[in-house]
Amino acid sequence: MKCPRRTFLRLAVGAAALAAVPRVAWAQAYPSRPVRIIVGFPPGGATDIQARLAGQWLSERLGQQFIVENRAGASGNIGTEVVAKAPADGYTLLQIVTPHAINAALYTNLSFDFIRDIAPVIGAARLSYVVVANPSVPATTLAEFIAYAKANPGKINYGSAGQGTPQNIACELFKMMTGLNLVHVPYKGGAPAVADLIAGHVQVVFAPVSEAIPHIKAGKLRALAVTTAARLDVLPDLPTVGDFVPGYEASGFAGIGAPRNTPAEIIAMLNKELNAGLADSKTRARIVELGGTVLGGTPAEFGAILSEATAKWARVIKFAGIKAD
């Protein structure tokens, strides 16, 4: 039986409309089951804590559990691969941190492209490192440290959490912009580097604020400067590296991403709720305690931060000849 043209067109339009309905209804019903937030690092660190802050807020606001799942290994690449290959349905999210931007240039055989395969949802915080020295170093300011290092080329060791980590990259940028000859001593994590700094086995570390503050307050380490463009609320009297090295800035970041092609309605919902969470005084205070500055904003704004950081750290990695362990 032939179908009249008018009837065929009416059926075709109706079919197209029906195809669009499930997508809209699906987004409106989200989330209808628990959501995973993948953290590519071990539990207990600043990355894990920030993911749990976001998960707790979203669980309370959206009526479903947002569960943090730690998939540590390969500087976050294992967790990123899980998210990049997950269904784009909003039920698998990624806690994004600075190593994700570094890894794009550091690793050449990844099965994913971070910028292409992960859609930004929101930038939650800008994070700082603090330049800390062993008290035996004869420098009480960063300017004095630079002068001391210039007078002792190749004799000052700096520790980091490992080759290609943000601490390593931040110090290599510092070396690049000052011309200093500092010797890199990589450790398997930030805590061992700070422990050896306290013991005097290395002389300086660009340490995460959360790891360094207890030792600064106890007088075991001397704080010289922070790496962000502006001073931190948690260390208000400490100058920035840029005050002594014009143009220097080496901040990290934390935020949330999702697999590419995740429905825009779901990303917009998550962005709205997380922005509300970042406006909460308790959440803001916790981020400040971790050495961060609250960001917030749109997915596009976070995407711009990720793209800029990826390009910036690629230049430093190339200049310093850094290779992944």
C-alpha cells in the first residue's frame, strides 16, 4: 500500500519529534541513579578532598549519590582514560587537576586526547604552590634566595613529587625565567620531598600549600613566596614569585569534567549546582584552607583555562627536556 506524500511527511516529522523527546526527558530526569566522580590519585590528598566536597554538595542538591572513585596511577592518566571511554550520559565525571594539562605534552602514547575527549563542566579553584626552603639556607626572601643560587650554581637541590609533576614544572619555569642552575631531585610523592627538605637533604621545594603550611607554622620550613599571580588569603603576608620575577605565574587548578558529547543540558545542570556550591561559605572556606582561590564560572571559561595551561606547560616541558618516568 502506498503512503500519500502528506501522510509520509507528517509521520516523518512525528518520528523526529519522538526521537528528540527521550533526550530532553532523559536530561530532565538526571540523575536517576548514582554518579561516579573519578579521581586519578590516591585518597586523602587535596585532589581527593576537593572531589568529595563536590560530591557531597551534588548529592545533597540532586538527591542521588555522587560517589568518589579513586583510580590512581600514571599521574592521573588511568582515571582520565576511564572517563574518556565512559558513556557520555553524565554518570561518570572526572576530577580535573593540573597534571591533566601537563600530561598532554609529557606522554606521547595516550589512548585519549584530554582537550578533545573531556568536556569541561566547571573550574572550582585556582591552586597555589609555596616556595619553601630549609631554614639553613641563608635567605629570608626570594630575592636573597635568587642571589644565593646565582652565587652557587649547581650546588642547590630542589625536590619535587616526581618528574613531570606540577612541583617540578613550576620550579623549571622558575629556572627558565631566572637562569638559575638548580638540581632536580625527584621523589615518589610530595610528602617524601617535604620530609627530606625538613631534614636538609634538599634545599628548596615548590610545595602544595596544604602540605607545607603545618611545617611553616611549626618553624620547620621557611616560606619565601607563593606561585599564584596574587597573594593568598591563607598566607596574606607572603609575596608572590612574580613580585621578584616579573611575569612568573604557576598556579594549578581543580574542577570537574565529563566525557565529550555529554548532553549540554546535563553539563549546564551540573555547572549551575556546582556554582551554587562554590558560593557556599563553608565550601569556600575549605578551599581557602587547601591553599586555593574559588573560581566558578561557565564551562567555556574552564575550557579556556585548560587550553591555556596545556600550551603553557608544553613550552616548559620542551625547554627543560622533561621526560615522563
